[in-house]
Amino acid sequence: MTRFRRWYGASPLHLLLLLASFALACYAGVRLLKGDARGVALWFVGAALLHDLVLLPLYAVADRAAQRLAPGGGPAINHLRVPAFLSGLLLLVWWPLILRRVGHYTAATALPADVFLGRWLLITAGLFIASAAVLLLRMWHGSRPARSAAK
């Protein structure tokens, strides 16, 4: 067992789970590529190029600007990063509905399609407000020992 751990670096259960996840990913890839392999490959290449050449520089610059503006620097920046990440993730998943790019949504579901932008904006505002509240609580709680020691 020591030889295996020295060679692999983790437990046999970890290796088994890793191999199972690779098998599942290969199965999903084969099923995905069965229909339109060229279109899927083009989509992956386009997504990688869009991310690496456009989005990564944009959010790297935005993160640097936020680091300079964040009060106290350090951990306080995470109170901007986390809600921005969650809001961006919601936008990535639901962008056709948020940007009203799905014309058949109302016909297929009998639900209004024009509410998603407002709801996404409310969720985003709520995420930033909750993060600011947590930051204020942490700052207030961190300053309590200093105030009680001053008395």
C-alpha cells in the first residue's frame, strides 16, 4: 500500500472514483458527439476562444480595479467576487430567457417570458446586499474586541 500511495499519491478509493468520472465523461462525450460532431467541436473551440481572448481579460481587469477600490483589500474583495460570480453564473445558465432570446417560451409553457431580466437583477442586487451585510457584520465583529479593550 505504501508503494501505491507513493506512486499515486492518494487512496485507492480516490483512484476508483477518478476512473469512474473519466468513464462517465467519455460516455457523455460519445453520446454528445454522435449527433453533430462538427457543430459540437466548433462550439467548444468557439467557447474556448471567446473565454480566453475576450472574457478572461475583461474580468481580470475588473478584478484588478475592484482590488484597488476594495476597503482594506485582502479578504474584503471576496465580498465582491462571490456575488459577481454567482450572478454571472446565473446569467450564463439563463441568458436566453434573461435577454428575451427565446420566442417560443410563452407558447410552450403558458408563462410570461418578460419577467426574467427583472428577477435576475433582483437576485443580483440581493446577492450584493447580502454580501455587504456579511462584510459589515465581520467588520463590526472584528472591531468589538478593540472597542472593549479601549474601555
